Amino acid sequence: MKEAVFEMCLDVVKLNQLKRALEREEHPLVRQIIRDKIEELEKGVKR
């Protein structure tokens, strides 16, 4: 159980880092890749 909570916390940290990276990034393709990754992580965090 502790591992699952820890993994979820890591995902939340990754999510926050990706959101900050998205704010800084200018290249449209890189922005799309970051958005896709954020979407994927958000699905996992909501479980």
C-alpha cells in the first residue's frame, strides 16, 4: 500500500514538473508531447 501511495506522489511531482515545462516551452511539437504525457499521468493519478 505504501508503494502505491509513493508512486502516486511521484506521478504528481512529475505532473507539476511537466506543467512548468509546458509553460516555458515554445516549440509546438515538444508542447504536444508534453501535453500528451500530462494527459497520460493525469489518468493514472485519478485512479
